[in-house]
Amino acid sequence: METGFCEPLMGSVAPAVRSLAQRIGAMHAAARQLAIRQPPLRAERLSGIHSPWGHASALTDAWCFLDLCEDPEILDNVERLIGPDIVLWDTELHLEAAAYRRFVETRREGRYWPALPLAGAVVLVAPTAVQKVFFLSLDAIAQNLPVLDPCAPLFVIRYMPGTSQFVRDGRALANWIAMEEQPLINYTTRPLWLVRGEDRAGNDFVTGFAPTVPRWAGIQPEEN
């Protein structure tokens, strides 16, 4: 499924089809703008950056990141790893790839995945590298992590198979650990995208597709 949201719509003209290289270029341009912001952005603010309903949408064009996640060439390679039913559940932009290497080396990749059974694929998009996209099975990511420029940006995309259930219960072990170790990130309310195939686990594809309503929005002024 191609969104085409990075292209302007003119009347009834359909959005132009974008190549993978063009999508990576758009993502890289957005990453460069985020990298020069002062003060530097906290890593937590770049978690779930693909979601137009997430907190990162106030910082950048989330649609360009989502568009890359739905690229057919990327999904073809993900399908080879986890099968034809593919659910997009998370992304992160690391302004320096070294941060993600530390994350993997400390065995945190997969530790917070609220997926039962635990299975999935991680796609690494390194826009400044010669090979720009890497496809890794979750169960072998530590052994297969590529060598990347530690100071260059890295976009991490996480997919799970449609046969796994995304657990939204905050008491589930993965969510409990995540809330203890990275309290500013809440996976229980993340929106899910069925980007290919069918959902075979009864997943909730409704939660997360709306901005949080400010607390003051429900307060009505008293009449005199």
C-alpha cells in the first residue's frame, strides 16, 4: 500500500509513484533538519516517528517516514523474513547510528517487543551508506548487525508477522520492562498498520489513530 502523502494532490491527479531511493532521500532530508535542532532532541521524541498521530509529528513530516515503511521493495524483503502477513508497529530515528549499536549490544532489541509469539524483522535504513537498507531477522540481529558510520543517522523500522498478537496490556512482561527502563515511551498505545497480507491474531488496529486530547479540552467555563 502506497500512501503518496509526500506528494501534493492537484485536483483529481493521482500522487506520483515514488522510488525507494526517493523515499530514502525524503527521509534523509527530514533527518538532517532534526539533527541541527537546538537544543538537541531527546531520543524518546524520535520514537514512533512514522506516526502522524504521535508526538514526533510536531517535529517533522511523519508521512514521509510512513511512506518509506510502506515501500513495496522494503516489504518484499521483509516478507522473505517473516512471511506474507506484515504488521508495522514501531520506528525510531537515531541521529547517530552508534546509539542503536549500543542498544543492540546491550540486548535491548526485542526486549520490549509486546508481540506474542515474539517474532519479527528489523529494517535499518542508513541513507549515507553505500548499501542503504539492511533486512535483519529479530532472532539474529546481534550477530548480523552491519558496520555503519557511527555518526550518521539511522532509521529503524520494526515489523511483526500477522500471526503474532500485539499485547496492549501494560501488565504484560515486555510492557512492564519497557515502562521501567524507558518510561517516556509507551508501546501500549502505538497504532498498528497492516501493510501487507492479513491479520491472523485479532490485533487492535484502532488504538492510537487519534491525537491525545488535552486535559483542558473538557473543561467548560462556568456561566455567571
